Amino acid sequence: MSEIDLHKLSHSVALEKLEDFLLIESQTFGFSCKVITGNSKKLQNKIIENIIKKYKFNYLIPNTNLGIMIIS
């Protein structure tokens, strides 16, 4: 599983990097990525609103680690 760490980046930079990363990764069959957000619910909500809904990706925030998102 591919991984990107957005922890400690500004939200605007994080969103830009993540969008580019996901568009490249989504070209592979059955892609799934781990996105490290830290414990920023605000960043996670921005990711959901600005990227996941836009490209119709699926996501999961595991109960065992609220600082990551699994996007597929």
C-alpha cells in the first residue's frame, strides 16, 4: 500500500500534494493508499470535501488510529 505523510504541512499544501498523489496512484488497478494526517479532523474534512467527493474515492478512518485515512 502506498503512503503519503501530510503531517505538519499547511492544509493548502497538503491538499495539493495529496490530490496529485492520488491521481497518479489511482491509475493502478485496485489502488489503496495510507494518508497520514495526524490528529487533524479539520484536514480530514477538507480532504473529504475537496478531493474524495470530487473524484468519488472511498475512504476509511480506522478506529484504532484516527490520524490516518485509507483511500481507495
